[in-house]
Amino acid sequence: MKKWITGLAASSLLVLGLAGCGTSNDSASSDKDKLVVSASNVPHAEILEEAKPILKKKGIDLEIKVAQDYIIPNKALANKEVDANYFQHVPYMESVLKDNKGKPGYNFVNAGAIHVEPIGIYSKKYKSLKDLPEGGKVKMRNAVSEEGRILSIFEQAGVIKLKKGVSKVDAQIKDIVENPKHLKFEANVEAGILPQVYKRDQADAVVINANYALDAGLDPVKDPIAVESTKDNPYANIITVRKGDENKKKIKELVAVLQSKEIKDFIKKEYKGAVLPVSK
């Protein structure tokens, strides 16, 4: 009896050991074919959902991790919790790398540009930037990398002038040299909160990224009183990866699918100009 029990225990251990080996192999295979991407809810995660079945046919199992802010996706990428993220443009990525210089994992590169979200300026009271009042308050996102992008819209409308020779990408509030209306530019709000600032009429003008406008039920084409130009726009949203990973097959497949005619047509149809696919 004792021998029978011992033999049974040994057999059980052998079965468990084999099962464990089988699980390990399956997991390794799954990890090899799995691609984890952190993305903003709208439109990024929606676009990735559209790409999911196409990637599946190519043997890639896409997992999307939705992030509600602009901090988590880069932290997750640096910590190797995801393979890539999809929410930011190159100027913002470069500002993040500068702020985190020397920290482990912060060695990001652009694996491919996918779309542009023209940024808009919204107002409950005024119909144009020229209508803004003396000393009017302008609320904008708390990101230095966005300041030049936003101020260029005001300059194009003839409301302010920026210092000559300063790149529009690098320009900051301090580079305003002419401001006849003495507008107060306040870059002190998280991007995701700006739609609520607008809805509550807490400023004369509010600058809102198109993805957050869409997420809040706004129309980024019809609702703004001013929208940035998309001509030669350097703010295309990209697939961001750790340096070296841009050459991995599954990353290349992801970018190829997102830049495909099928996904471009989806973006045009779904967002009606609020989001524009990038020409390859």
C-alpha cells in the first residue's frame, strides 16, 4: 500500500512537471506573438481596435491598455510593461526624454507617424480670436512642448506676435513680444480637464486637444473658434517604442497596418476631419 501511494505521488509530480513545462512553452509562444500597446482612449484605442483583426491574421495578438492621461503610457514603456505606446507627437516625446534624461528605460524613438489631431480653441462667449476681450483669459495644457503649437494659432490670427527667429515648435509664452489685448495665457491645466473648463465657461478661450474633445462629446471640426493648420504639421501622433525595438517584426507590422489604406479610410470616415491620417 505504501509503495502504491509513493508511486502515485511520483506519477502525479511527473504529470505536474510536464504540465508546467507545457504551460511555459505555451506562454513563451504567446509572449512572442503578443503585442501590448498603451494608448489614449479616443481616437488611438479605437484605431487600434480596428487594426486588431488585421494584425490577428498576421499572427499578432494585440492587447490594448487604455490610459486616461499623458504620463502613464511613457512610464509603462520605460518600465517595459508595454511594447509601445500610441498617443503622443515627436515634440512631446522629446520633452519627456529631456525631463527624464538619465533615468532607466527612457530611450524612446519614433517607429512611425499615424495621424494628426488638429488642436482647437473653444469659447462659449466669442466667435473668433480677434473677438477676445482685453485681458482675456486663455486656458491651455500644462505642457511646454505644446505652447509654440498653440501660440502659432493666435499669431496666425493676428492677435499676438512671437519673437523673431524662434521656432514655432520651440516657442513659449515668454517669447510673446506683442500682445495688444494683454491676453493672459495660463498653461496650468491637465489636458483631460480642459473640456470641463470649457463646458463650465471658466475662461474666455480654452485650448483642447482633439482626442479629449472627441472623448468629451465635442466636435473638433465645428465647435472651435480657431483650428491649427495641418499643412507641414510636425505634431503627427506616432507609435513610440524603446530604442532598438523599432526594427522588431511585430512593431513594423503594427506600423504598416496603421498606415494602410484600410485604416486610413477608417480614420477619414469615422472622425470626419477631426483626425487626419498621415501621408506615408
